[in-house]
Amino acid sequence: MEMTVELFDSIINTSQDCVFWKDKDRRFIGVNRAFLDFYGFESEDILVGKTDEDMGWHSDPEPYKQDELRVLNGESTYKVQGKCFIRGEERDIIASKRPLYENGMIVGLVGSFVDVTDVIRRNEVADNLQVYTIDKLRGFNFFDRIIDEISLEEMLDPLTGVLNRTYAMKMVHWLIAENQPFTFTMVDLDNFKSINDGFGHSAGDKVLVEVSKALAKSVEGFGVVGRFGGDELLMIDLKNTSRRDKNRFFERLYTKSGMIRKEMHFGDSAVMITATSGCASYPKDADEYDKLFELIDKMLYVGKSRGRNCYTIYDKGEHSILEVAVATRRGVFADMQDLRNSMEKESTHEGKIKAAFPVLKEVLRIEDLYYIRPGMRMKAVNDSEFECEASDIGLLMTEDVVAEGSVENIKKTAPVFGASLKENGFGSALIARVRDHDDVKGYLICAVERSHRIWQEYESAILYYVAGLMN
């Protein structure tokens, strides 16, 4: 068979390794599909004619440059370990390179690499981790058909030990093709980036491993867990498909199991690990894959908009209006513009607060907004007042930032104010300080009954912005 350009492209683009070839000046000539997917490029045009240094892939590019210069002098390298940046994260790779010859002359080089980050992190985080065995997976008809032809390692995520994205999705498609009812759930770890940023990627990896194992245990015998990517996990549940059963399952998962809401320690610090889940069932809620996945994605979004740390079960009657609202949200900057337009028309603090409330009610999903002036009681937009002692509220903020958290955590820093919030039935609060130069004029407070509500960055930004417009 003659090696045509079409045949070469077909072969090179079926490889799971990232393959590239360069000219004698180390400039990219071409790459395969796996390479483009790894870096998230649509086309090779973005890198053709550029070097690694031009692309900024290495924190210290010199060793990689010298390595390629040796290859261009006739050496070959095999499985050399290195690092590269992808979307701001440094990843571990293993690369091999060899010279390209034409008429006996070296005209460039060809190389390939694989990402081994998750393998390395798995070894560092959880030795001997094995969530799924061949025997466990054989209990599901989908895997029983293929388990003797495919290695277990090919089906599992190398970091967490649960199913990888490819085989989790293959199972979902097979269940739909076989018309077998199941509940499909997307689980997103809350504020995962802050764990990575605050404690390092090893801490984030430990969280992923622990939550994945816990979720796998929660559906053991009647479902499986997979890793969709990053901090997103999937659950495929063959048992709990009725509304009643799903409610019972998630209520137990979130309140009694110690699997989702759990405290983890990193050094001297403790972090509460929570997650937001969205689910829908086949075929009751959707009878095709694209629609089913769209529903769980929307339910996840609804859960995040409600403050995270919760689950949302799709219900056509309940969520038909919510879906429209989610789809038409315009974003934080449009909300800020609405707030400015409405508040600038008012001259008093009370007037500004009442003007801001309709936007804040929708964006923050709150029932009321409260304001405390020094020496005064906490007052709501609806003009009701609370006997709330706030003499130590200033301890919550040493700078012009927004304080947030559960009432129990607020009590640790401001015990008097925290206790008063609790006495008034509040479980969590978001607080912004209103200032006029160096003078503190008061505090805006969003307080809700839910103790597990997690206030998001955009919510803090909105309240901070409103406090700034109060001057």
C-alpha cells in the first residue's frame, strides 16, 4: 500500500499521543488532532512557524531548547519527563523525539508526548487506590459485554479510580440504546479553585479522590461514578428513577451520609467540602442523550444560582419557568448597570436600598435586604426592624471587603452579632460595609435561613458594588 498524504493524516490523527513535527529552526510545521485537543486549539495555524518559547509553554524553556538542539544534531530521546503549561496549569508530560531526514540531511525533528499528571498525582495522593475492579464492573451489563476485551486501566480515570469520561458516556449511550431507565447526575465541587489556590493541587487532588470514592460507595451495587473532567463528576443510577426515590437518595447523600458535606484537614486548616448536583432521568424527563445532558446541566446551573451546596432534581412543572430564567440571565455587568440607574435617582440611604432591592432579590435569590447603622437596629427593606445586637460587626471586616459565611462561622469572629443573627432565625449571611471616606456609615446584610448556603464571588461583587453606590 502506498503511503499517501491522506493515509498519513488518517494514521497520525488516530494516535492518542500528542504528535508534532518541526523544522531545523525548531519552528512548528504541523501537529496531530490529539495535540490540538490537548491545548484546546481549533487549528494548527495558531502555532505553525512558532517555537515553544513563542508559545510560552515552559516556566524554564532552556532545557527543552537544548534537548531539541541535540536531536537536530542527530541524537534521539525517549520518554524524557518534563512539564508544560496548559490553560494556566503546569502538567507533567513524557516526551520522545528523533531527527527528521531528507536526502541524508537533518531537516527537522518529530516528537510525541503523553500527559501523565493524573498518574503521578494519583500515586502521591492515594496509593493503591482502586474504586472499581473487574468483578464490580462485571455486575453491569454494559461492562460485562466488554470487560474481557478492554483493560481496566483504559476505562478508569487515573487520578480518582472511577470511570473516565469516555466510558461513563459510552455506558450512558448504551443504556439509552437499550431503553433501560436510569438517573443521570452531574456533581460539581463547590469553590474547588480556592482549594487549589489556597492549599495546592495536592490538596485539590485529595478532595477529588475522597469525594469520588464516597459517591461510588453511595451508588454501590446499582450505579457507577465517573469523572467528567476537572472537578465535575458523573453518577449513573439504575435504581432511583422515581421522584420519590431520587428525593430520598439525595436527602440521605446530603444530610446523613457524611459524603458530600464533610470537613477535610490540610495542615492546621480545615475546609468544609461541599458540592452542587443536578439530575434528570431517562426516559421520563428526556428520551435522547442531548436533551438529557442539557437538563442535568441546567439543573446544575439552577443549584449554583441558589447558592450551591444543594441538589436539584428536574421536574417539568417546577422548572419550565426556571429554565427560561436561566437561559436569559444577562450577566453581572448588566445587573450593575441596572443598579446604578435605579440607585442614582435616590438621595437617601433608605431610598437607594429600596431601589436596589428588586435587582438584588433576583440576582442573590434573597427574600429581604437588611441595613444596620451604627447604634441602630437592623432594618429590612420592608421597614420591619430586628432586635439585632451588632456592636462587634466591625470585627468581620478590617478592609473594604465583603464578609460571608454561616452564622456559626460569623460567631467565631463576631460572637455578639453572630448570636443575634442566630436568634433571629438566620443561618448564613453576606455583609458589605458602607463607608464615606474614613467614616463607617453602616452595613448591608443579605441574611438567609439556610446555614449551608455558599455565597459566590459574583454575589459578593454585586453587594460590594451596591455598598459603593450608597455614598
